[in-house]
Amino acid sequence: MNTKEIGRAGEEKAVQWLIQNNFKIISRNFYKRGFEIDIIAEDPKGTIRFVEVKTIVDGEIEDAFVSLEARNMRRYFNGVEAFLCENPIYRYREMAMDALVIKGNDISHYENITSGLVL
């Protein structure tokens, strides 16, 4: 399995996990301005969650966060803004950026990954 296939399989596991935890999937693989948002979902409390999925084959969970550094987050924010421009009904909702890290059958959910991030 190549890295793209591994990533897609991880995203599918993430979607199933979100659905099982009562999230409503709004969009998958939203691509704009040079960045893709893996999953956009509404949580049971109505918060819109922009979810980055990281699938780990070898290594530790901490390794997944290396790619979520500030320069990538700036592009991610641009993608969120593009989504909100195309979908203004969500603009005034509470929002958060989360990460779902998939390692085998284990899924770890990290909420508000931008908390404290300086851009």
C-alpha cells in the first residue's frame, strides 16, 4: 500500500469514528488555495470541526504533529476561510481545528490543535 492509499484508509477510519461518535460529516477532502481539509464535521454540540487526519504506520503519535507546524497551519487557515466563503451558513458557528491520529486500530482525537499557536 502506498502513502496515498494509507492516508485514504486512515481518513475512512476517521469518518467512521466520527459518525460513531455522533458527528455529522459536512465535507471531505475540501481543497482550496493549495491546502486540503480532510474532514469538516459538526460535533454533537453544534461546533464545526475542521479535522486533519494523520495516519501513522511506523513511529509514534508525536511524529504526526511534525507536519502541523505553524507554516502549514497558515495555509490551513486559508482553506478554512475559503470553505466559510463558499458556505456562509457556518460562518457564525463555533469552530475548532482538530486532529485525528490513526495508528492501526487506535484513534486519538486532539481537539483545538491551534490553541496557543502563534502565527
